[in-house]
Amino acid sequence: MNAPAGLPPSLVGTGDLFQHLRDGTPRTRGDLARLSSLARSTVTARVDALLVAGLLRPVGEAASTGGRPPSRFALNGGDRVVVAIDLGASHASVAVSDLTNQVLAQRTVESDIADGPVAVLDRSAAIVQELLAELGRPVSDVAGSGIGVPGPVAHASGRPANPPIMPGWHDFDIPAHVAQHFAGPVLVDNDVNLMALGEHV
């Protein structure tokens, strides 16, 4: 799967490390190198990028086997949130979760995909903002967004590609429109593909 639109270059390729930290277990750079089969220098660069982005936090040191004890890192789970939007033919399901995939708030409303991309996406964004307000979280806490649509998507751009039940959506720049509401990378894919990915992780 391609990197989400809007992902800073420094964070490209960090997803594999992120997956190894999602279980909440603090890990050292050496642990992550073994789990990911990446070079130690690559792991160090990616951990540093995640720290700068505020997605990881140091959580002390591991036992030393000689020399300086290695630092351990964990997801900065509570400080940032992720937006998930599932668009169907006649509904929109919106959720806000923390970085450990704990759903903090969610809502499903009637929403006709035939209303077009601007109306549907703005309606969904308004629901996200309501959920964030209920949680007492500012919009700036959003680290990224994932959007599932009921039709084929050009993965490199996140734009729908001739979707049969989505009139007016062909080649619409969903990531750019969502970025008007929330900062961070935006991943757009067919809803079935995202469901399969969610089950995998």
C-alpha cells in the first residue's frame, strides 16, 4: 500500500516500526531492528523521526548487558488521535481513536454518497469536530486520517477512480480536501481493502 498523502518525507517507512509498538510493549532500537529486520542505522533514523513527530516517547532504559543501558520507546498513545471515516452508499461512520487503536468516540449518521464529495466530506469533518469537542481535544491533536470509500481508488493519489456508485467523485482530491480540516497524512482506500487491513493489524 502506498504511503498516505501528506506524509512528511521523514516519516516514510516508519509504519513497520509503528506496528511493532502498537501492543504497548516498550522496545529498544535493538529490539525494533530484530523484529523488523531493518539495519540498526535505519531503525535509529526512523525512531528519531517518530520522536520528533511526537508519535513516540522514551520510557526509561532496558537492562544493560555491558556499557550504557539502551533506551526504550513506546507509542505516545494518549497525546495524539487518529480520525477514521467509513463512507457507504447511504451512511457515514466516523470514529476518533488514540494511537493504540482504542476508540475514544464514534458516530454513524445517514449520508448519501450521491450528494458529492464536498458535501459528504464536510459533513463527516463536522462530525469529527463534534466528537473532538466532546472529548475535550483540539483539532491540532489529529495525527492523521483514514477514509474508506465504496469504490475503487488510485492508491498513489487517494482519488476515486471511476467509482460506479459515487457520482461526482471521480478524480476528486480527497486528501487535499480533508487536509483543509485536519493536519497530518490522509490515507484513502476502498472500504473493503481497509477492512481487510484492519483485520490484519
